[in-house]
Amino acid sequence: MKRFISLVLTGAACLLAGCERPPVDVVQHGYRGTGMQQVYNPRTLEQQAERNVAPPAIPLPPAEGPKASQVYKNVQVLKDLSAAQLATFMVSMTNWVSPKEGCGYCHNLNNLADDSLYTKRVARRMIEMTRFINADWQTHVAQTGVTCYTCHRGQNIPSQVWFTKKDQPYGSNFLGDKSGQNTPDPDVNWSSLPYDPFTPFLLNDQPIRVGATTALPTGNRQSIKQAEWTYGLMTHMSQSLGVNCTYCHNTRSFQEWKGNPTQRVTAWHGIRMVRSVNVDHMNPLTDEFPAHRKGELGDVAKVNCGTCHQGAYKPLYGAPMLKDYPVLKGTPSGDAKVASK
């Protein structure tokens, strides 16, 4: 009898392991009776808030005085800053990316103009990427913008990046071809959904869709398998922002755009922004990184929604760091294809 009770309790524990431990709060943001609600756990929300506090800003000195390119050698990106502004901004970058290693993480301290360290070459491209996001993707980041700290949070490598995963086509004999799923992975909240929802959508441009727009058989290529890839991406987005599905979708039809919260449009632009960052900025850096900084397939680390959001519905809960670092604003490229693809 004791053994039976033990088995029952163990089974119950397994069933409840994926449930949210109370208490929980429910916030209504739609009409009553529609289920447009967000569920939050105050216990975990408090911990999340502590991880999303923006650091105090270091004010930039006035722009007067000699330009950085006149005082320092090999200044390629931040030429428009005064020498004093450049020195101050470098202090901020150090605090954001390499607070333990200091300036030596990117620079040869005996020759600051030296480009031999790959970290310096990558950092230069990252500044350009940040300016690109702030200038060309205001449809997603608005005037709040992003800085190096948005992703790095005092770490050399942001805590949430991804690599293309190696195929695991076969499981046990009865599973057969796993079709890229049935391998529990944190990227899809340990579910049986496809464990790499990023390569098809945040690197490649596969359609993100569950239902088809036409009837069978003509033109309908939306299979259950394709729907599961989409669910994998949506699960990641929900985790990354710390919200449930109704943050972006209406409860009557997840496919229908009419009646959706405005966040869905912002998310639509965000997906395309992330894809552009990976294709146009991260992938071209592949040869710059040493082997130990690459994935098992030799690809460079790439970004997803969690890289910036890290569990918050807005990165750093909307702290407007960009206003204190106008050097990262950038100039719009004017390429309409980039912003609308």
C-alpha cells in the first residue's frame, strides 16, 4: 500500500512539475469574457525585475575639442566624437561588455590602434549594428533604442544567443525520423516541438504560419509539421518576453489580424529585424571568430528575441538608455527593402 501511495505521489509530482507554482496575478487587457489576459507570478516577476535594471549613465562630455580621429589612430566608426567623448564612451562599453577584463578585452594595451585582437574587430562591427538597429528599425525599438548593454548585461557573450543545431533525425526504433523534434530543449520550453525554431525563421525566410490561406489542394503547403515549427518560435517568443499568447494575439483567431493588440505589429517588425541582424551583421562575422566561439556546425552566434528581452516584455522594462548615448543613434540607410522585408 505504501508503495502504491508513493507511486501515486510521484506521478502527481511529475504531472504538476510543468505547472506554475502559485500565487499568480491575472491582468485583463481586453474585453471581459474574451480571455485577453496576462498571467504573472509575483514571485518570479520580482526576480526578473532585478535582472532588468539599466545601469547609471555616464554623461558624455561636450563635443567641443579635437575629434577622436585627430587624437587617436585607426578610429574607423566613432570619428564624429570628440576625443573626450570617445574616451568616456569606451568606459561605458567596457562596463557593458567586459567589466572584469577591462580595456584589454578588445585592445592591445601597448598599442590601442592595433587590430590584432578579434574582439576589437567584432566590437567595431557591433557598434555599426547597434546604430543600424536604432536608425532603421524604429518600427520595433521606437525611440527607446538599444545599446550594447541591452544584450550583454556585463557579459562578454550575451546570455541568450543561438547556433544552428545539428540534425538528430532518428530516435529509438519506434520513433523513426524525428523531423527535428521530440528532443526536449530549453529554446522551446522543454517541449516536443522542433528544437531549432530559429534557423527557418530568424535566419532563413520561411513563412511563419499555422493555417493556410487557400483550400486544399491548390496552394496549401501548410502542414502539421510546418505548424509545429511555428509553435516552436511562438513558444520562444512567449518565454523571451515573459508573456502569454494573448499579449500579441486575439483569442478568437490567432491567425486573424483584425482585433489584435498593437504588440503583434511590433513583433512582426521584430522578427524581421532579428533576421536582418543575423543575415547582414552576424553571419558576415563568421570568419572573425575563433573556433571555440562557434557552434558545432561552425556557425557564428546569432540573436533571437531573448537576446534583448531576457524575460521582460520590453528590454530593461523600457529604460530609454539611448537618450544618454546619442552616439549609437545612427543615420537611417534609406533602404526601404531592409525595413519592410
